[in-house]
Amino acid sequence: MTRRPMLLAAIALAAAATLSLSACGSDETSKGKDNDKIAGVDTGSEVSASPSASASATDDRPKIALPSDVTYKFEWTKTGNADKDAVLNDAEQRIKAVDLAIAEQDPLHTAYRFYSEGTAAAGSQSYIQEFVDHKARTTGLTRYYNEDLTVNSDNTAAFLYCEDQSKAYNKFLETGKTDITPVTKDSYVMYASTLRKNKNGVWVTETLDSQRGSEKCQP
């Protein structure tokens, strides 16, 4: 296992990509250089996960309270369009929910299943299980940027974005050791997802694919 970026990027995207294990905040594969990492959204500044970082809007939304060392920087630009901003919010909450499931070592956590279905949910489950198997979780800062969002009239959406896992790592629960790995082009991951607005008004992610080392996401 190495840094979370690689692990998350591969696992959470299991619907169409490879998984690997890493310790930083998202939901795909592990981020390692020798190992893989994990990947995992909010507009603006780096924020420590806390109860206030919960996805809210409706009372039934799960509260997402993450360890203080799991942080994010969402550089997605709010558009002022209600549907687009709702997609960005729910995509962000899904990412955080996956890290919550990892932190709580629960592959069937209700939080990420609230924001995902189909192959995306199945991929996240496998991704989370990898962390559980290795008795590890994510830590560090994960940055999200270069988004491209299209919302369709049939309440579906196509969402592309980049993830910077260069400061995200895997932390082993039994020893407390953080696996800090060097930054390479594979620390940058591109995600392609499809979402659908369900009957409760939540934009759930149905498919999620990733490409590690994407040229589009390189600094």
C-alpha cells in the first residue's frame, strides 16, 4: 500500500478502472508509487473533516465527520446554476463519504451508499475493503480541480474532474505509521463519472472511471 491517491483513484472507480490502495481522502484506489493509493469534493479551501463538513440540505442526509488529518481542497467553481451546484455538492459528499467508510473500516457504510449506486457503489465497496484488509485509512490533503460538468434535461449528468494525491497518504491503524511516498505523474488522476438525480433530489453517482497519470491533470 502506498499513498492514498493511487489507491482511491483505482478502487472507487472500480466501475471501469483499476483499484489500488492509498491513504488520502477519496474513493478509488491506493495512491502509492510502489503501491497504489486512494482518491476522493467542496469548493474552496482546505477543510478538516468534521461534523460541519456533512452533506446537508435535507435532514436525512448522512453526517460526515472525518478524522482531523483528512482534509480537502475543492477548487470546483460554483456556477450559480442550481442543478450544477447540487451535482458538485453531492459529488463532493460522495468522496468524503468513502473516506469516512475507510476511517470507520466499514465497506458497507450507509454514507457512501447514500450518494452512489450501481457499479460506482460496488467499486467503492471493493476499494474500502482493501483498506480494511490492510488495516489502513487515508490521511493528508487531497485537491480536486479542472472540472467539466454537463447536466442533461433528463436529470442525468456527466462529470469529469482531476484529483491531486501528491499530499495524500496511507496511514496504518495498528502502528500509526504514515506511508509517505514520492510524487510522480501517477499522483494525478482524472475521473469520469455519470450521475442521476433520484426521487429524493440527491445526485447519485452511478458510474465512475479513472485514469492515473492523465496529461489533463498534470501540474
